[in-house]
Amino acid sequence: DLNKLLRNLFPGRGRAYEYRVVKMLENVGYTAGRSAGSHGLWDVWACDSLHFKLIQVKSGTAAMVPAEREAFMLLPTPRFVSKEIWSFSRKRGHLPTIVVV
């Protein structure tokens, strides 16, 4: 489909947002990294002494398809793990919209 084709034409854009998320989290004291390849349920992981985050990063008009979102929500994790979707849009500039699922 067209969305998949466009995603494949600009693979670095999503990766750049993932690096931005890592940097944002490191700036507030988290240890963070990208999930290499990002073909799993999360793109970025982050932790500090009390929290662990699994983050799916979206940019532009990309959105999680319902099956992907459901799999992310149902992923069994300990209580201290936060599953989050960080969405970047041109309207909000460099600030993401963050949804905890």
C-alpha cells in the first residue's frame, strides 16, 4: 500500500525521532537506547532507578494499526514497566504527544 511504500522511501526519518526520544530521556536522567531494527513492539527502552519504559515512536501521519496497538497493550510486563506511544507532528514541533497504554 502507499503508506508502506512511503515509509520505505524515508526510513531515516523515524530513526531520527527515535534518537530524539533517547536524547530527551537521557537529558532527564534515564538510561535509554534504541531497539536495533525496530521491528518489534517497541522502538526505544529507557530506565532509571524506579522506572522502565517501552516506547513506540510515531511521526507525521503514521499511527499504530489496531492489531499493533493491541499487541503492545497486551504485552505482559511487570507493574513498574510503562508502555508508551510518543507521537511527533509538525503542529507540535519538537514536543511529542505521549500516551501511556
